[in-house]
Amino acid sequence: MIRYMKEFVAIVEFLKKYDKAKVSKGFLIMDKPSIVEMLDRNKYDTSDSKLKIWKAMNWIDAEERRVTKRIYDGKTGTYKPCIKLDIKVYETLKKHLK
């Protein structure tokens, strides 16, 4: 479980550091392909399995039976499947992983 926690913290830190994700209501919002690409770098588990664990642990906000949340894109007028990473969970995990 520690691997999942460390990877979650590392991804949120990367997204925050390089201002890659949109921040809204306590969540970092990022498109699914970008998160999957980052998760696939560590081969201890599949990206799909990691996202399912994150959802089960309530580290991400997602729709029922999905690991994504549909977010409206005002520029294109469409909904995109995105992953919403909980910032409070990140802060708690980071504090306890020290």
C-alpha cells in the first residue's frame, strides 16, 4: 500500500510544481491519458488497477463504476473524462510519509 501512497503524492507534487492541472474545489483536475502515462512508468501494477485502488480509498473523485469524472470543457463545449485528485488526501499522505 505504501507504493500507491508514494505514487499518489509524487504525481500530485509533479502536477502542482509544474502547474499542469486545473485546481477546483479542493481537487487537481487532469485528463485521464496524462495520469495513465505517469502511472505506467512504475510497473509494479497496471494503471487501471492503481486508479481503482485510489478510487476505493477515496483519493480521487469519480463517477459510479468509473475512475473518471466528466468535466465540461467550455472551450470545446464538450465533456471530457478527467481524474480529480483530492488535495486534502495528498496533504495527509505527504505528512504521514515523512
